[in-house]
Amino acid sequence: MNGRPSRSFNQWDILMFPFSKEKRHPAVIISNDEACQNPDVEEVNALLCTSAKVNRPAKATEEILDEADGLDWKTMVRCDKIHLLSKAQFQERKGTVTDERRHFIARKIVEALRLPIHRV
């Protein structure tokens, strides 16, 4: 599963990315598969992941990922900030978010950004 991405990856894949401020961290791809696989689309939306080696519970805007998702240890994915990242800069693939956690992450994005999901 590890190795350099072929620049073809999918929604919910976890890849390493050299963030300028936060340095090298995993990122969860949230753009749809069509955008991920389209060579004419140069950037995708992703969420920053940070190490959770400190023993603390996840914040309301975070979800916990771990070995089940392909990571080496417990990692927090921040659901309150969406990054637009260059496909060309992604590094090795670490894994894929489990089906169950995809639902939790999507819900936390909606909650954190206060996106309306129901018509009034």
C-alpha cells in the first residue's frame, strides 16, 4: 500500500503532503473521484492530519484515524479547515479511511462549517 502515488488516487485516500506551515503530514483526500483522477484538475481538497501521540480526546472538529486506516499511530484529522492542494506535491500513500469513519468525518465537516443540510 505504501509507495509513491501514480497521481491517480481516490476520495478518502490518505497521502503524505509537504504542508508549508505544518511540514510533512498525512492528508485525507475529500475531492470526488472524478476530480482526483482527472489529469486536467491540478488540485484537490484535503484535510490535514496531525499526530495524536499526546493522550487527549478528539476535539469536536476532529476525528481519530489509526492503524485501521493505514496510519502508524493514532492521528487526528481536522475537519474544520479544507486545504486546496496540488496533486503534483502528494507523496506516498498511507492508506484509506475506513467506511465507518468516512461518515463521521463528513458529518464533522458539515457541523464545523455549519453547512445547512436540510431545507427550512
